[in-house]
Amino acid sequence: MSSEDGEKWSPESRNSDIPVSPSYSSFEVLDPHDPIISRLATQLFKRTNDYLQGEVSAGQDHYVLLEEINRLAITKYADLKNFTVNLTKSLNECNEMYASTITPLLLQIDDIHEQVTEFETNAYRLDSYTKQLKAQFDELIEKETMSSPKAN
């Protein structure tokens, strides 16, 4: 190493060429340093690296899990869509069957109910009329039986 190189690497010349900033390390390559601190710094950087790798891996695992949840949700919603389409078809078929088959039968039932109601009304009238006729007949028979013994 020449004397120029020695001056170039002296602490005074280095500090004058490099602007001081809080982001610069105070660790100097050619400065003598403590091997314990070096070992501890190496362990710190390794463990920090392991921690950061774990955080990145955990984040990646979360995204993989979210992708799988999204795939399952897409599948579930596709199944629900198919179910609703089939349900809609079945409901339309039931409505068509109701309109074509059941509605006329219900109308026939309504007509039969009206006829039965008329028959009931007429039956009550007929019953009432027969009761009146029977009463008149009984009255005539009674008059005749009363008048017949006098004739004898």
C-alpha cells in the first residue's frame, strides 16, 4: 500500500469526502472492531432476516389462503346459481301446471259448491213446503174425522 492509499483511507480524508447522514453506518471496514460485536451483529442480521422471511412467508400464506377461499366462494356461488335456476324452472312448471290443470278444477269445484248451495236452499224450501202441506193435510183429516162421526 502506498502512502497515497494510506491517506486516502485515513479517517480524516474519508469524512471530508462523504457527506454525513443518519443513514450511513458508523461501521468502517478497515477500522479494527470487536469480534464479539461482529458475531452479535451477524446473528442480529441473520435473525432479522429469518424474521422478515417468516413475515413474508406468512403474508404469502395468507394470500394463498385467500385465493383458496375465493375459489371456494366462486364454486359455492356457482352451485347456488344453478340451484336457483333449477328452482326457477320448477316454479315456472308448477305455475303452468296450476294454470292449466288445477285452476279449471278449482273453478269446477266452485261451480259444484254453488249448485250444492242452491240444492240446499231448494231442499229447505221443499222441506218447509212439505211441512206446510202435511200440516194442512193433518188439519183436513182432523176436520174429516170430526165431521164423520156426526154423520154416523
